[in-house]
Amino acid sequence: MIQKNKTTRQFSWFRLCIMVMAGYFCYVFIGQQTELARIRQEAELVNTRMNEAVALNTSLTAEKEMLSTAAYIEKVAREQLGLVKPGEVPYIPSR
């Protein structure tokens, strides 16, 4: 009769602990990467909104400075409010 060499692997607690720790570290790493991606996307959105707010602030500051000039005030009064100087005849173009 021929005997077969049977190699039996014994259960190793050390290997099990290593596998569990490796799985846990992979889980934590993937979780952190998704959180970082979400934070980066949120930061990009905030930067975009900040740039829009700065542009709006710049345009409003320029308009505020123009509102202090007499020529701009007269222009707004004539165009938007339809005011005329005394003695002038208003002209309304027909479309």
C-alpha cells in the first residue's frame, strides 16, 4: 500500500489576526479617502462661491463709486426714471 503524504494546515491565530488587521486598515483607508474626496469637492464649491462673491463685491463697489458722480445720477434719472430737465420735451421712440 502506498502512503500519501498529507500535509495538514493547522489553524493559526497569528494569521487570522494579521488578516483581520489588514482588512480593518483597508476599510479605514477607503473610508478616509472617500471623506477626503467629499471635503475636496466641498472646498472647490466654496472657492467657486467665494470667487463669485468677490466679483459681485467688486462690481457693486464700482457702481457705488459711480453713484457719487453727478453725471451718472443724471443718466440714471433720465434712463430709468424718465425724468427731464425743465424746458425739455421728453422723446419716447416707438418700436
